[in-house]
Amino acid sequence: MPEETLVYESHIELHGDRYQIKVFCRSNGRHFAKTLFAADDIIINDGPSLEEALANHERLLPLAVRSRQVLQELRGSSKKGKRSRF
């Protein structure tokens, strides 16, 4: 498994919830962004650079979060994610 170094951190607010974004650089120079949605659910997007990984993540994160929220609503899940995810 390649070594990973945290190179950037930020937060984004979506649908009234705040999510942490962490971007890591692998030893091969590629980057990936991670957001914890739930204890067992991590959203990850990658790219060749920090800027591209972050742009991909910020563009796709709202769709990923909303799709998970809809799934929880359809299942009638009483397990709700935390309001602040960092």
C-alpha cells in the first residue's frame, strides 16, 4: 500500500451539514480526497494533482451525500449521520 501524506484540509456545507475534506498525496504523486459520511462510509475521489482531486471531490460530494441521504430516507433508517462530520 502506498504511503500517504495529508496535504490539504477544508470543510464544505451541504444540505445544512458540515463535512470535512482531507486531501492526501500518495508516494507516486497522485492525490485523493476523502470525506467521512458515516463510521462505515467514506467518500473518496482522486486525481493527478491536489487541485484536480479537490475539484472532483467538491463537484461530486453533493451528489454522493444526497444519494446516501435519500437511501436512508427510503429505508426509514433511524440511524442518522452526525450533523458535523469532522
